[in-house]
Amino acid sequence: MANPRVNIASEEVLSNNWYTLRKYTFDYQRADGSWERQAREAYDRGNGAVILLYNKEKQTVVLTRQFRLPTYTNGNDTGMMIEACAGLLDKDNPEECIKRETEEETGYKVSSVKKIFQAYMSPGSVTEILYFFVAEYSDDMKVSDGGGCATEQENIEVMEIPFNEAVQMVANGGINDAKTIMLVQYAQINGLVG
């Protein structure tokens, strides 16, 4: 780590259950030159990738719907979330990861994907970098029903919806997942569909 204004004093693993939660104690040099001791927790779940599949001819996108416990515990009455297909990199590079996840979750086998950007999704508490992709799909790319990986306890519903409906769902709160909102808005701004 290269920032001379940060000195890590200690690192403690608080939990290594599903992913890793660490507590860092560090000294931080303020703008006035003084140093202060701070402590923060950071959740490390690895990096991930996400993709928006779109079809220009049909003017549709492919999204997923699945239960997300953290949203259920924080005001989402059903816990169900509509999202773009996504997954953790594991040991893959982002492009290989998203191709694998696309086939597992949606049933579409895409050979060509375009990386559009990468972002920290919650930099105050989570270490994850998310790599964003888009890809065109067609009906002949459908190789299975999708639905996720049974060994990972995924129960994913695949949704092919009109792009204009997805835009409206962002506006009315039907889609309230940040990564999906970012991809739908990217597609709208860049005229990917229609």
C-alpha cells in the first residue's frame, strides 16, 4: 500500500464465516499534518462482475429475480430483488467469470462481452471491486433454463423484459439494486437498446 499518510497499526479478523470481516486500526495524517488513530471494519467478499444482456431487435433485456436476505432484514418485505446477472470472480478473470455466471444464471451462452467500467460499490465498508459488462444476446444463444448453481443454493428466476419497462422500474423503485440501475442507465444513455 502506497499512501504515506496511512500507517496500518493492526489488523484483526473478526469473522471468517461466509466471507472475511476485518478490523483495521491505523494512523491517518490529516490535511493539517497532524496524525490521528482510527479504527474501521472492512468486509472482504472478493471482487465480482455483472452484466446486462440486451437485444436490440426485440428491445429487451435479461434480468434475474432472487431472494436477498440482507434486503429482507432492512425493509424489503419480500426480500426479492430484480438484478442484472452477477457473480464473484473466484479465481477467474472478470471476463471469464461473467461468461460463466451468465450461462449458470440466465441460460444464455455469450461469447463476446464488453467491459464498460469498474467501481467500488460500497467503499466505506466493503473491499469489492465490481467489473461491469454488457453483451448482446439472441434466442439462439439460449442453452439451458439457467436458474443458478444448485450447489450454491441459488434459486434464480430469469426475466426477459422490455427495456422500456426496465427503465420505468428503475424510476418507480421496482428495480432498486445499484449495479442494475447503473447498467440500465448506461444502456439508456448510450442507446444500446432502441
